[in-house]
Amino acid sequence: MAVTTNATQEFVPIKEVRDGIVLLKDGGMRAILLCSSLNFSLKAEDERNAILLQFQDFLNSLDFSIEIVVQSRKLDIRPYIALLEEQGRAQTNNLMKIQVREYIEFIKNFTENTNIMTKNFFIVIPYSPAIINAGQVGGISAKLGLTTTREKASAAEANFDENRSQLEERLSVVEQGLIRTGIRVARLGTEEIIELFYKAFNPGETEKPIKAVK
């Protein structure tokens, strides 16, 4: 009996990432915001209440759904260790070399005995354009099969630009609402989105971590 194997890509609903937008196989579009965190416990009670009310107003103002994603990863200390080792080799003072080496051993022992996690916070903004059949796009020419490849590509590009503007309007609403609550945001570009999903599907890889919002 033959056993069929399906490529991992078949189970991933992403068609492509273009201009900082995730295009899904069903025609949907997604934009992703990287968000900073707030140390709520250090805030005064009045400030906490103000933040909660502002966030509540933000959620109530939305007429579309959003997805809040919290990603927890064990901190990969190896790039930092490699940097320290490079700095240690560059030292000309023997005492400094010893101190750097001792510090490296301290960091290694500390991270081995302590489960240090890093967290990233994301907001996913969706937009699902209305499905338009080929006849509506090309009119009579499309119905008669006279639409050229160039005309189809031009219509698809026009649809993408129109749908992207709708998505970016939603993105602007979310950005402004979060900024009012004191949360800093940064939109992920194409390369950052690809890196994010690559890490999600390849958790064992030791790629550079996504930079935190400053």
C-alpha cells in the first residue's frame, strides 16, 4: 500500500508575504504589529485604572476583530556568549581576559540553572475582501474568455492595492488606539514576518531574535 506524504506547506494557509502583508490562500489579508509591554505592577492605582479604561474604549471602538498573540520562547544566550568570547579575545590586558572569562562562566551557569523566557506581543489585523468572480472583473470580455493575461494581472494588482488600503485603515485605527493606552507599536515588514513564521515552524533554529520595540 502506497503511503502519500504531504509537504508542510500544504497545511500552512499562507500564500505569500508581500509589502508587509500576509496573503492567505483563501484571499484574506493580515497585517502584524509588534507591541511593547507595560509593567502594570509598578503603576499607581489611578494610572492602572486609566490604562484599563483606555484599553476598554479602544476595544469597544473596533468594528472588526483582532487577534492578540503572546509568544514565549526560552532565551537563546548563545549569540551573547559568542559576543563576549570575541570581546575576550580582543583584550590585551590579562586581568580583563580573566574577568571576561569568569563572567562568561557565570552567565552560562546562571542560564543553565534558571529557565529564562523572552516574550513577544503581537496584534494581528485581518481583512477579508469580498469575493468577485472573473465576470465581474473583466465584464463581457471576461465572460467571452477574451481577457488577456496582462489585463488579468492589472485587475489583480488593482484589487490588491484597494484591499491593502482597507487593511491599512484598520491598521491605523489599531495603532492609534494602542498608542493612547501607552503601548508602543511597530509594524512588521516582509522580512520580519517571514522570520517570525520561520521561527514558529522551526523552533529549534537559532536565528537572531526580533528586536524589541524601543
